[in-house]
Amino acid sequence: NTATSTFNLAWDVTAPVGSVVINGGAANTTNANVTLTLSATDNLTGVAFMAFSNDNVTYSANQAYATTAAWTLISGNGNRTVYVRYTDVAGNTSTSIFSDDIILDTLAPVVTWVNPVANANLTGTSVTLNATATDIGGSGIASLTYAVSAGTLTGTVWNIANLPMDVYTVSATAVDNVGRTT
């Protein structure tokens, strides 16, 4: 009697390739807790694990490969990058950099008045309102609008020709690209 046993061997020396997308590809976020969308393929044995990093130096522990994962960005405002590496069943870990960027913006913009200055005595028939908006959170300014308590405002020109002597309120409101308002 003769017994024959046959089996297949997989000689896999190629690491997986893939990608990562933060919050569905959004440019900005107000929250350091984000959702990663992951995609990876392997030429032979299949993707087994994934690990994440905020600095491409220190990675999280390997976890079973999945197409989504929760991750926390480094705190503070500005551009944040998430890196992912994939490992296949044979133990090959990707050396290519798979990453995505997002701007973390947790601060409201700041408005600085240029004209008129606070407590100014106004003369003439109109005043051109001028303020600057700065977004220290990093997402950028989406809009800057003006309002006055009396008179008419056309664009940035405030018609004061028929206003009685009084104290009036002038305001500027800035909105950044994540919706935070001054």
C-alpha cells in the first residue's frame, strides 16, 4: 500500500499595497477622533493586519485588517497625517507609505477691525468698513460679513448720511471652513 499526500505551498515575499482615507476625504475636521477608510490587497496570501501612526515612526499594535477603523489624531490645530501599514498572512509588512492628510481646526477665527476703529467719531456721508479675519485653526476663512445697527449697508459701504448723532454698533462675523464663527 502506498499513501500520497499533496499540498500547496505559497511562497509570498511581496508586501500588501493599499490606501487610507480620513473622514471620507474631507479637507477639514473639528474633531481629533476620525474614521479611516482602508483598502489593501496582497498578491498571494491575503491581508491579515493593519497598524496606524500619526508620525510614521511609532505605530499602533497590529489589528485584524478591516475596511474601516477609528483613530485619534495628534491634538492641536493644523495639518494632520495618518499613516497605515499592512501585513499579509505570510508576515510581509508594507514599506511603502500609505497616508492621508486632514486639517484639524478646533478654534474659531479672529476678526480685527481696520476701519472704523473702536469709538471713532464719524464724519461724511459714508464709511467703508474694513476688517481682517484670521483662522488660527488652519482650515481657512470661508466668509467675512458685516452688520450695522442702523442705516444701510451696501457691500462694505455704510451710508451714514441721514443718521442722527448717536452710538451705533458695527460688527464683522467670520466663518471658517469648518463652520466655526467669531
